[in-house]
Amino acid sequence: QVQLVESGGGVVQPGRSLRLSCATSGFTLSRFGMHWVRQAPGKGLEWVAVSWKTGGDGSYADSVKGRFTIARDNSNNTLSLQMDSVRAEDTAVYYCVRDGGSSEFYFDYWGQGSLVTVSS
Amino acid sequence: EIVLTQSPGTLSLSPGERATLSCRASQSVAYSYLAWYQQKPGRAPSLLISGASKRATGVPDRFSGSGSGTDFTLTISRLEPEDVAVYYCQQYNKSPPTFGQGTKVEIK
């Protein structure tokens, strides 16, 4: 069965960096787009970034463009999100999410989430 | 970007009643590229519906989606206690993909 397991969350100071990872299993990663979606405490859902199935440069929400970098390793079945110059408003649970196809942009499987808290 | 507005904010119904959740888009969502998600308390969201009306694998048939253009509806035909959750609509017609603010469904 499809499994997505995030790791790497925690408390980080404003302006510093953090890297989230997502271990995938139960499907062929190279056949699917992958995304990060976040949810601030008590708030709704916000799409963050997409990694195309073949890799390369991703696409980003305006709120994180130039600060976050999404990447994948299809041979090791992993997805990552490098978060640089973090801000208080980046505090959220970050979900690793599978695309419904190669680039459908709806989300058919979700990880359990990893909490990132930006605080001094 | 396309703004999605969900109503009502909270829906409080008795078991067995019909729940009707609305999602209105600020501009037309072509090809009915609209999805619905369920988020139970303390859990990650899960996909209920894609393409406005196609149930995801394993979703009970009491959940149905309808609509087109700018107006979409999620219906729960007979509310069960396990349906307590926040429900989100999401459009994937235009980038960036956007979500509604959610409708909370409670049991009376």
C-alpha cells in the first residue's frame, strides 16, 4: 500500500534553515508528481510546491518562492523540502502528498505530517 | 488565483440526516477540476472526490459530489458519527491549486 512518511520537522529560529524528508513506498515514485502542502495551526490547507515526476526544477507558491527548494531521488524513493530563510509564518504541519497522476494537481495520498515551528 | 468560498462554516446535524456542503469559485473551474477532502480531528486530510463527482477508492457511496463552473456541492446522504470532520474543496484547474477555508461537520 502507498505510504508517505515525513521526517525532519522541529523548532527552528527565524532566518535559519531546515530540511524535511519524505520516504515513499508502495508505488513507483518516478510515475507521479509529488507535492508539499502545509497547514498552519488551526488554519486551512496551503499548497507549497510540486516536484515533477522526472525531477528538475519544481514549481512553488509565491509565499515560499526563492526560499524553499523541492527535490526528489527516484532511485531512493525520497522527496525533500529544503527550507531556507524561514519566517514565523512558515510555522505549520507540512504534508508530503502524492499527485493524482503525473501532474494532475489533486492529491490522492497524504503523509501523517511533520510539524515545523519557527520561533526564537 | 482562484478563490474558493465554502459554506456554511459549521454544519451541526443529527445522525442519519443529509448534509449539503457548498463550494463557490471566484471564476469558472474548467473540466470540473475540483476535489473534496475530509480531515478528521488530529489526522491528515484524505481524498474523497476528484473531478467534481468521482469517488476515491474506498469512499462510501453516501458521499457524492456534483456541480460545474463556479458552484460545487458535496452531499453526505445519511450522516454517520464517523463523518465528524472538516471538509475542504480544492480546485486544480489553474495554478496555484487553492483550497477553500473548510466546512466543519458536527453531530448534534
